[in-house]
Amino acid sequence: MNNVFTLGGAQQRIRELQEELDKRASHLTRCQEECSSIMRQLVSGQQKTKELTIENLDLKESLKTCQEVQKELTTEVRFCESGC
């Protein structure tokens, strides 16, 4: 009779452990999904940063060109104002 109680207790413990394992597996799945989502956001952010960096370099080059042209035009205006 003692073995029956021991077996019953062991089976109950197995059920409890299985429930705990199921909960942990479910939690792990949610964590993996969250990590995947964060990784996708990170990759998207890196791509956007790359695009904006390229755009920024283009804008800097355009600004430099505009400043050079403005300097040339300012010099020409001053020359013309001084009596062409």
C-alpha cells in the first residue's frame, strides 16, 4: 500500500513539473518572439542610419558647393560695385 501512495505522489510531482516546464517553454517562446522583434527594429534602424548618413554626406557636399559659389558671386558683386 505504501508503494501506491509513493507512486501516486510521484505521478502528481511529474504533473507539476510538466506544468512548470510548459509555463517556462511558453515564456521562452514569448522572449524569443520579443528578441526577434527587437532585432528587426535594430536592423531597420541601422538601415535608416546608413541612408541618412549618405544623405547627410550629399547635403554637406551640396552646402560646400553652394558656399563656394556664393563666395565667388560675392567677389564678383564687390568687383562690379567697385567700378567694374
